[in-house]
Amino acid sequence: SPLFRLRTAEDVMARVGFLNSGADQVPGLIVMEIRDELDGMKPVDPANRRVVVLFNATTETVAFDHESFKGASLELHPVQQVSKDEMVKQASFDEQKVRFSVPARTTAVFVERQ
């Protein structure tokens, strides 16, 4: 995705956010969101509305939910869906619960199509 190749500091600052922070954060989990559609900014990815990357550094499967994903239709990245890594294929997003599940020691990439 072109969202992984942002060219300017302005693009990075505007489009990239980290969601698992603060007092209620899930230890050992980094959640990065990269958004394409922003007011006043030209879209850079014709295929994806946003990309969400979850880095689970723990030894257990973790769940993560965030209100900003309500109504989102996120799917595991197509490359990871056909990966030989059986663990990453277990990563999921439940639209009803608005919750990600990521296996231990796994980086999972989810996309929301345009």
C-alpha cells in the first residue's frame, strides 16, 4: 500500500496514529493506524481507506477494541490470508464486537477497502 510509503513529515503526522496508549493500554501491544481519507489531504491509496497494524509482542493472544473501528469492515491483508504462517491467519477482526484478536508474537495487518 502507498500508505506505507508516505513521502512527507506532514503526511506521516496527519495519517499515522497509535491507538493503544494511556492508562488502559494492553501491555505488549502496539496498534498503528494509517488513514487515507482525511479532510484537506489528497488520498494516496486508491485501494485502501485505512490500514491497521497490530504488533503483539506477548506470549498470549491479545484482544483489542477501539470505538473508532465501529462500522468498519476490516479484513486481514490478502498476503497474510494466504501466508504459510498459520499463526498470522488466526488474526481476526470481529465487526460485531469491534474487536481485533492477534496471536502471540505476531504482527497482523488489516485493511479497509475503499
